[in-house]
Amino acid sequence: MHAIVVRSPGGPYVLEVAELPDPAPGPGEVLIDVVASGVNRADLLQRAGHYPPPPGAPSWPGLEVSGRVAATGSDVPGPERGGWAVGDPVVALLDGGGYATRACVAAGQVLPAPPGVDLVDAAGLPEAVCTAWSNLVDVGGVRDGSTVLVQGGSGGVGSVAVQLAKALGARVITTAGGADRAARCVALGADVAIDHRAEDVVATVLDATGGRGVDVVLDVLGAGALGSNVQMLATGGRLVVIGLQRGRRGELDLGMLMARRASVAGATLRSRPAHEKAAIVAAVREHVWPMLADGRLRPVVHTRLPLAEAPAAHELLDSGEVFGKVLLVSPAGPPPAPGPAQG
């Protein structure tokens, strides 16, 4: 098979195409012929040497794929028992190794390809949807009537989180860089979209909530937004940090946190044990897949690129101009669509 590996030939880390042995599914694993893989900021961190894969995972990047079942290991049930058959179209949440033409994954982290969604575009769903669901619902407790602030609604996770929170019955406020990107967040379902380059986010959020604040902040910024995020929480609110784009160390006004009876939680998905990931995937299949079927949620794809152009995909994502997801299409998959998609 072909894969995109990370090398450091005496200088900065680079991505290169390599030919590697085909993986074989072990007990409880599914082998997937990859059609496309999603590009995530975690992949950029791994390439830079800051986010090593967990023990046992492939050393090359890629946390989500779409494709077709090529083989199954022992202990994986067949379709008659709710399992998989060769040729089934699927998507999967990986521990790593998605930038390849084949990938192995625990059967509990495989989902049927969502109905009505192009199989290539579906590659951008598993990581984003599982991250959004587990943090909005399991950690944040979002439900009908909640008010949610999604920091970075134009991102890969953010564009899904805006739609998901709306589908759950929440009032959704989000931020984006630029008036056009903010308008596109409104088109995804946001009730209020704030251009953080031109508007005071804290003042706008408090004004939009009548001074009350929000029940949940889903944050990808980290340290640089810690103080303002707490300032925007309602009494009993929850700040859920899932990214560190503005740093990992910050100061927290504990008096403000205590006065609001609020809480701060942090979470990553990749390092969770397999049984926790399987539980999240099962919940997503039960609760989120119907939203894809009836149109309440859709993948937002900025562009598709060939797998061999992974370096260009990383440069594009790092530019800050991506709206939604960048996808890498396997050589065996459909040809890339021309230009950025309007999502």
C-alpha cells in the first residue's frame, strides 16, 4: 500500500509518500480500502513532533477515513449479527494511519457510511462528529434550550458542532474570522455569528444573551481565550477546552469561576481507551447518523486533494483560510473535485 509518512531528513519534519506492507486485520479489527481521509489539526501537530500517536497505532497521520471493508479479523461479526461484510461502505475513527490506501481499525470504531452522503465527503465526519458529540453532550450537557458558544465555527469540528448543537435544540452563538465566514456559519444554523476580527466577542455574547452568558463554551483556542471564555459563562456554565491554538498555559480568575459556580473541562479523543471510543461511536450512530439522513447535519468540505498532496493540504489548513474540512483522496478513489467546495 501507499502511505504518507513523516520524515525529518536533517531538518524540518516533512511528509513523503512511501510504499509499505499491506496491514492485516487482527482479532476484532476491520481492514478498510481507503477512499478518502480527513485532515485535522492534530495531524499538523503530529508532523511537527508535538503529538505522537498512542502506543500500537501506526506512525503516519490520519484520524478518520471513509472507504470499503476489505477484510475482517477474527471475532468481528458478519452482517447477520450487526457486523461487517467485505465491500460494505464505511467510515472509521482511527488512532492513526489514515493517510494511506489501506487502514486497520478496531471494529467498535467503524460506522456504516451515512446514507445520502458522498463517500469521499463522509471521510470528514468521524473525528469531527465524535469530538463534537462527546464534548457537547457527554461533557457539556447540551440539551434542548441550552445556549452554546462554539469558538471557531468555521473549523472542521466547529462547522459540525454548530449544526449538531442546533439540531439538539440549543441556541448557537459562534465566532469566525471575517464577515463572510461568519455569514456562512449562520447558513449552517448559528443564531449569532461574531466576526472576531472586527467585533468584541465578550461584549457581543453578553449582549446577545441579555447579560446572562452561555451554558457551554466549546473552545479550540486554549490559553489565549481562557479568561474571556470564563467571563462569558452563565451561572453553572461549563467551559470545554478541545484545542490549544492560542497556547497551553494561561491564568484563570478562580474568583470569577467560583462566583459563576462554573466548571472547566478539557478533553482529547485520540488518547481515550478503545472501549470509550467504541461507546462514543455507538452513541453517534444512534443519535447523529439520523441527523445526516434527514439533512439536519451535513459534512462541510472546503476541498479535496490527492493523497500525494498531503503537504499542500497541511499548508492549506495551517493558513487559517479553510472553511470546514480538507480531504485527501486515495489514488483508487474518485478524482478530486475542482477548487474549494461551497459549504
